[in-house]
Amino acid sequence: MGRFKIGAGLLAVLLALAVGTQLGMKAAQQPVAQSLAEAMEQVQREHFPEAEALVAQARQQWDRTRTFRAALADHQCLEDIDSQLAMLAVWVREQEKADFSALCADTLLRLKAVAEAHALNLSTFFWGHEKAHGR
């Protein structure tokens, strides 16, 4: 009976960690995505200084949770987002509306993919995010 209690306790701890990871990744990505979405709206209105401030804000939010994401997520995807954030700052500074909008939309999709890769559902719970997303 003691082993059963230990096993059940370990399963409860692992479930709590999985839920915490899901909530943490979503919370880490949401402010970055929100700032970028607002920046894209400002670029569409051709309010480049406001968009530049929002891109800088997104970058600060991204950097603030770097260690948490690095411990849990695929590093290649994180490096891609990191370089895209740097490039977004260049495009908004140069007032390149089309290039900024295209790269911003792609960055938003990548942020969503990182959050979804850590979402707790039956496929990720039993098979991991690689099999759940066809990788």
C-alpha cells in the first residue's frame, strides 16, 4: 500500500508540473504576442514611433522569461523568434510596412506554436509534443 501512495503522489506531482508548465508558457508568450499585435496595428496606421516602442516592449517581455522558456522549449524555435524580434526592430525603424507586417505575422504564429506545443492535452500527455504535432 505504501508503494501505491508513493506512486500516486509522484503522478500528482508530475500532473501539477505539466499544468504549471502549460500555464507558465502561455503566460510567458501572451504579453509578447499582445505587444506585437498592437505594433502591427500601429504600423498599418503608419504610426511608426508607437510601433517601435511596442516592439521594444515585446523584446523586453521576451527577454524577461528567457530562462523559463529555455528550460522547456525547443531552442531552435526560440532562437528563430529571438532573431525575428531583432529584425522587427529594424523594419519598424526603417518604416518598412510590408516587410514588418509579414515578419510580425510569422513571429506571432511561432509564438502561438511554442505555447501550443506545451498545451496539456491527451496527445501531448501520452506521446509528447513531437508526435502530437506530427514531428
